Amino acid sequence: MPAVQSLPQNMTRTTNMTFDQWREAIDTSFLPLEYSRQGRGPFHCKASYARFGACAVADMEVDAHRVAREPRHAAASDAGFFKIFWQLSGRSRVAQRGNEASLEPGMWSIYDTAQPYSIEMADRCRVLVLLVPQERAFGWRQAAASLGGRALRGEGAARIAVSALGALLHDACAGHLLDQQGQLVLQDSMVALMETALQGAHAPPPPALGDGTDAVMARHLGEARINRIASFVDAHLHDPELSAQSLAAVLNVSRRTLYNLFREFGQTPHAYILSRRLRQAALRLSGGGEGGRSITEIAFALGFADAAHFSRVFHERFGMSPSQWRQQHAGGRGVAVRH
């Protein structure tokens, strides 16, 4: 993969680039992505980046634009990477594996470059990005599978890591470069710190299916609204056409207002509907009177139009295939549902 390997060993700064030049610089120095922005006017960007060991780090301040890692990008790569994305100022929106969240200053997120993801950055958005080969950070894998595209608090080990990387960039700007041994020590330290941060942020996966989403939503949307949403969604899980527009009609608000309401707690209507479908699928696969139905029948009964898609998103959510879940939780063993 030509990404990190082409990054200069020494500190590099870039400023006053066109949007096309910015796209080329990121594609060359980090990873190939799809880029888009509104308007064709001047593009403000300021960036500094460096490589240490097999990792790369960048401090970037940019105007509003969107980047996306498409399936074709991942398919063309020789190896996968994990990206840690810290929000230093401004706002960003990240999405991966059905998760979607807004990042405020002090927050961070992780995503897997072997899977599609997208990031939308607002004007004068400043972020710090760390790119680590997955083979160097194997201990991150399980947490990344469930936390990709979620907003995490920048505290503890994560705060120490971003401070150390900021110091690295500052010193490198002044010409104080780490030797090879120092780079390897820093690389190992970053991997260990972020593994600790991920373990601390990683909520235990199901079998406890109640993840508190409704309680969080209720604090923002109100009990009456969330009860109406949950009841409506659960009653229409079988409908493949269930959508944000349907929920907007139930609440008697515009689609835009609905998205703004959901944005307050870092989720989208689509992600919420998917979460309810997967929760119900896990219950049915565990027993619940569905023991005689095939996995495909359960998937179709819950509005999934494609069995392969159902299996993929189920595995992303619960860390195992639907058949593995059924075998492990047959008869409802070990499955706790909180209402």
C-alpha cells in the first residue's frame, strides 16, 4: 500500500493549497479517499504531518469538506489501518458501521480503513489524525469493531496520547527529530495508550442488549416523543420502507428538524432504526417463539431486504454471525433485555 510508506520522515508543513492540491497531498501522504465540498472558491488549509515508525500523524486545519473511504479504496489496499481522529476545534461528523456521531472539541473517534467510512468537517475545523497499521495494533480490533463512528470523550489515556503527539509535531517543527529508536518507543507508547483508552471506552457487547440508547434519547427528546418513536419503529420493523420520513410524520416535524433532534445525542434516524431491528433480531434468534424460523426468514420479517447485508451488520453489532448467536444463546440463555 503506497499510503504511509510515502510520507516523508521529516516534518512537513503545507499551507495555501487549492482543494485539488489538498486532495492529492492527503491521498499521497495518508490514504486514498473520495472528496467533495460545496462551492468552488478558495480553500483554506494548514497542515503539518510526520511519520514515526510505521505510523503517521497530522495536525490539520481546513475549510468545510467531506471525505469518504469507499469499498473500492479498501479493496485496492494491501493492508488495513486504524485511524484515531481527535477534534481540536470546530466540529466534525463521522460515520462507520451504521454508527454516526458529531464530534465537539475534546472528543475523538476511531475507524477502520478496511471498512467504508465518512467524515464531514465544518469551516476552520482543526483535527489531529493518527494512522496506525492494524498489524501493529491488534489489541484495538475488537473495540474498533463496535466503536467505529462513535464519539468518545478525550480523557485519561486518550488525552495523554494527543498531548504527546502534539509535542512531537511541535518539536519536529523546531528541527528536533526523533531518531529511529525514539520513533519505535513512541510508536509502542501510542499503541499502548490508545489500547488503554479504547478498553476504557469500550462498553461490554451484548448479550446485554439494552445499551441505554432510549434513555439517552429520552433526556434530549422527552419521554413522550421517545415512547412514540420507539412504539412506532417496533410496530413497523417489518416494513423495508421504514425511514426518517416515517418518523418525521409521526412526530409531525420536518425531516430536517428530525435529524437535528437526533443529532443532539450523536445518532441518526437510520442508525436508530437499524439498532432496533438488530436488537429484535438478536431476541428472536435467541428463542422468543422464532426457533423454527430460518435466519433468512427472521431477517426478512424485520425489514432486511438482503440476507447477506443482515449477516454483515449483525456481526458488526454483536461480534458474531447470526448463526453463532443462535447457537450460543439458544433458549434465551444469557440474553438480558432492558426496556
